[in-house]
Amino acid sequence: AMAAAGPAQLVRCGQKDELYRSGLRSGAGTALHGLAGARKLLEWRKEIELLSDVAYFVLTTLSGYQTLGEEYVNIVQVDPTKKRVPSFLRRAIFVSLHTVVPYCLEKGLLHLERELQIDADESGTSLSNPALSLSSRTLVRNWIEKQVGELTEQQKKAVLQVVYVLKQCIPLLCRLHLAVFYISGTFYHLSKRITGITYLHFGGPQREDQSIRSSYKFLGIISLFHLLLTIGVQMYSFKQKQRARQEWKLHRNLAHQKNTTKEKSTGRHSRCTLCLEERRHTTATPCGHLFCWECITEWCNTRTECPLCREKFHPQKLIYLRHYQL
């Protein structure tokens, strides 16, 4: 007897598959560590995980066999007609959506965000961030760099906002899909929903799944409420950040106006007696007189005495005054 697989079986199947996939990733990581060392493992970690997952699904789903998780709970994949095993093309699309697409999306957003922020941070983060260390050698990164180079500053800001929204929305979309699965009990993975792959259970009683389906529906409703609460908190946090940013801009403008008026009122006292201009990088001599850093150090190259009181001192005794107002 065959019937639609229940949510409990799909969850157990997913957990079992994840267990075997993590074991495969761990083994591949250990092999790379032994061959190339810890640094290469850190650089290629995401690629090793991708290859391990692709290998797992190519050897099982794509080859026409059950995965180890599917064998564990006695379920088999079917297409939307529920009468045939999914075609090779449908299975190939599922494997791509389940493994390659998430990897490309994550890497693409990472490189795009880095290229858009590179002007703001000239030092770059590629050396300190292992996730970006591979970026200089990938075709995707070169293509993104070329596309970003053709954008105006306004377009760059808009694209950066889109990237930020996507990075926030993708995890929320996954959580929404999981909540819908708990309520409907059909598609555990988003990739299976897109390709229309469902499961049939063969052999054994179905009463167990029917009896606990109400519990899964309740869990789904709680998950939806939790998701709405998370979205509300994130929106409130975003508004608070915007308000703080506006207040900071206002404060900065007021501080700038105050400094300008103070400079006008005390302009005579904040002049350097060597260049007769407003002091830049105020520096004090041991005797207490104030000059520009450039002026007094240049003076010390020829004379080791104060230009005003002629007191002798060593250039090492000069004190650079940080955050000095006058």
C-alpha cells in the first residue's frame, strides 16, 4: 500500500540525510587538511561542502536511487502526477536548486557587497576574511567587479540596499517556508516545492502520521507568529537606526557650526606664529608655546630652541595635542 508521506517521515528523512551529508563533508575536509594543510581547508571550506553535497545527491537522487534518509523511512520521490518517479531533468533541477544555487547566491551577494563597499574601505577585507580570500581568483568576482564599475554612485547605493534587503529576507523566506510545511505537511525543502517533487510512503501503518499532524500544524502556527514578531523587531530596529543616523547628522552639523563660530571669535589666538595661519595639528613645546606640527618640526631641523622664548629643548620633547579645540 502506498500513501502520501507525512511530515514526521519527511523531517526524519531530512535529518538523516543531513547527518550523512555532514559526515561526507567532514571526511572531505579531513582529506584536504591532510593533503594541503589548514589554511587551504579554511579557504576552500565552502567549495568542499558544495562538492560533498553534490556528490551525495548525484550518487543517490540523480542516479535514480533513494537517499539514505529516504531508505530509512521507506519513502520514494514522485512527480506532481504521483504516479511516476521524477524525470532526470526534474531531479537535476532539484539537485541544482538544493546545492549549487544557494552556494552561488551566497558567494554572489558576498562579492557584490564587497565590491560596493570597497570605496568606503580601501584596505579591503579579503586578507582578514577567509570567505573572501578566494574572490580574487574567481570568474564570478571579475564579472561582478566589471558590472559594478559601470554603475554611478547613486546606483551603487541602491544596489547595496537591495543586497542588504536580500540578505535579511532570504533567511526569513526559509523560515516562512518551514512554517508552511509544518501546517501543510507536503514540501520540507524549498527546492522540492519549486520542482514539484513529493513523496509516497510504502508499507506500514499511516495512523501515526495522521495522529501527530495536528501537532505539526500547531508548531507551524507558532512558527508564523514568531516570524511575524521577528519581522516587527527588525523593522523597529531599522527605524531606530535611521532615527539615530538623522540625529547624528543634526548633531554633527550643529557641532560644525559651533566650531566655525568659535574659530571666528578666537581666530587670533589659534594662529601659528611661524606660518601666521590657523594652527593645524596643534603641537606644544616643553615651555608651553603652541605651533603647527609641520612648522615646529621643520624649525627643529635647524634650531633646537623655542621660536618665541628661545628655551632650548630636544625635538623628542614635542607634544602633539590630540582633540585640541583652540
